[in-house]
Amino acid sequence: MNAAVLTILSMIVLCLLRIPVAIALISAAMLGALHAGLSMNDAIGAFNDNLLVGAQVGLTYVMIGAFAVALSRSGLLELLADAISARLGSDEQSTRKGVKWTLFGLFIVASLMSQNLVPVHIAFIPILLPPLLVVLDRLRVDRRAVACILACSISASYLLLPTGFGAIFLNEILLANVNSVGADYGLTATADMAPKAMALPVMGLVAGLVVAVFISYRRPRDYVTPSTTAAARPASPARLKPLQLVITLGALAVALVFQLKFDSLLLGAMVGFLILGVSGIFRWQEQDDVFTDGLRMMAQIAVIITVASGFAGVLTATGEIEPLVAASAELIGGNMALGAAVMLVVGLFITIGFGDSFASVPILAPIYLPLALTLGFDPLAAMALLGASAALGDAGSPASTITLGATAGLNADGQHDHIRDSVIPTFLHCNIGMLVFAWIAAMVL
């Protein structure tokens, strides 16, 4: 068996058996490396050599967690949650439905803005979601629907809109790789082609979101009683005074400015945390406690992101990703319909292992573009195949920041399982819909 296939399959099976994700990643990486003929020392070396990038990202999310906890002490989000809860005082069914759809709309808008207008990626989830869990529980909302809303909306935003993270994916990664690899084949792509190529695949994400909300998870789901759920909220949230409101909003604005100016989410979150500490939102002596609470909230994400980088390094070191793609090309022959399907499925498989669509494009481009052009696909269709193949699996991978972020927010009270309630639902709804629509895009563009 191909070592890359064995590695990713092992990781998926171990996760489904409820082995902790970090341990599943390490175990599968070592197994795949040994199967590929690497020595244990070489496997450990490949794993360790790639930890630094993941550790840098993990540290950023720890700081985001600290900023999120500090922000929660201001009472701003409790004020929002209480305002929404007040609307639930009436038993009118129409009122309850109105609040539910308002919240769903809020999650969609926040997800879209987090990738483009205010590019904070998943940082908004552990800030926004925990205070609203008690409201969602009173509405008997199935949190799996919320996980799908977040995953589909975040993915759709950076795959279609060329600003913020979308500019990085569409222009700096997808377009750049298409032009770099395609130059030898006479292919030249322009910036306006990338959103056009990804439009139909993104419609698959929209379709998956609709199915999740209106079909799969539309039935009410009961969680622990509101009194227990409420315990997840701060025991004594600060009373929100006008000056505190100004300071809190100012901290958010300054954090955003620092992030954009220095291209560092870590620095932005740290500055925001310091402003809230100095302002008296929480006592100066409580800084260590606030930071520790943030560390505890984001520790799982930080560890898994770090380990996932090592996993990706071992996967690359096996040298069997290219043979996997080459074998797929041999299987395809000259059948365009089969070719599009196989390329998308292989891309889905690889990206689940990496947990990052941004990292998958450079891996797939040198093989996928020549293959697509040889099969007779138009340049726009070839770009759609490459972009969709890399993006498939981002939402739905156990190591993806999108699914990890959803779990961090929805599991604030310990009632949302990462694999069963985030990974599997988002895999089924985000990826299957996108795979179908991406295949259609390849055939019609």
C-alpha cells in the first residue's frame, strides 16, 4: 500500500476510535514513515524539523485565547447574550424562530468577515460562541448545525472573495502556482480568473450548509440544563459601564490595527490583552489567571496544530505523494469525467492529512495542472480542479484550524465532541457538496 494512503487512513481510523488527535497524528506518521522505508530516526527527524512552523501558529492561538478570556471579562459578550436571551422571555414560537435565524445570520456574517474584511481567521469563534451557548441551548439548536455554518462560511469566504485570507489563497498561492507551473505549457492566468474558477465549487459549500441547517440537523437537540450550561460563563462578569465599553471596543480596534500593520495576529492579540489589563477590565493581579484560562481554552488547538506540522513533514518525507498522484493519472487514461473525479478525491485525501488547503496547492500544482491540460480541460477548469482539490478536506480534517476553532467555541461547556460533532458533520456537508459542484465546474467551464 502507498505509504501516504496508509498514513492518512491510519490517522482517520485512530481518530474515529476516539484516540486523542495529537496521538493519532504521531502514531500514523510513524507507521507511514516506517512503511515507506524510513528509519525511526529519520521519521522522528522529519517530524521534528517541521514542528517550528506549527509551534509559531500554536503560540498565536494561545495568545488569542488569552485575549478572548480578557475580552469576556468586560461583559460585552454577556450583554449581547443577555439581550438575545431577553427576546426568549416570550413563548411565542415566531419570536424563538426569529432569534434562531438571527443567530445563524450572525454566525455567517462573522465567518465571512473573519477571512476578508477583518481577517482574524477563527479567532472570533472562542470569543463569540461561549456566551451564546446558553441561548442556543434554550432554543434547542443542534450545535452540529452551527459547526457546519462556521466551516462552510469560513471556507466559502477565502475561496471566493479576493481580500484578506482570500487574497492570499486566490492570488498569492493559487494564481501564483498556476502561472509558475503553467508557464511551460503556455498557460497564463489572470487575477479575475481565480474567483470565476472557484465560484461553482463554493456553491457546493452553500448547498452543504443548506442541507445541514434544513435537513440533517434541523431537529431540536437537548443539552445539559441551562443552569449547568451557564456555569461555562464567567462566574462574575464585570458590569459593562460606558467607559469599559469604549475601552473594550478600543482594544479590539487597536488589536486589529497592529495585526494588519505588522501582519501578526500574535502581536495584535497581545496588545489587546495588555490594553484590557491596564484599563482595569480585570484586576492587574489576575493577569496570570486570565492568561492561564486562555491557554487552557486553546491548548488543544495549539498542540494539534504543532503536531500536524510534524505529521505533514513526515507525509512529505515518505516521497509517496507524487507516486499516488501519478498512479491516479495512469488510472484515468484519457477519460475527462473520470479524471476530474479522481483528481478531486485524491486532493481531498491529501488535504485531510495536511489539514491545510493553503499548503496543499504547491504540492498538487506540479502534477495536477499538466494532467488537467493533457486531458483537455480548459485553463479555467484546470484552475478550478486545482483550487477545489486543495480546498477539499480543509473543513473536515481533524487537524484543520476551522474544525478545531468550531470545537473550541462550541465545546466551552464540554458538550461538543471534536470528532463526532465537528469533524464528521463538516466533512459530510462541506466536502461532499463541494466535490460534486467542483466536478460539475470542471466539466462545464
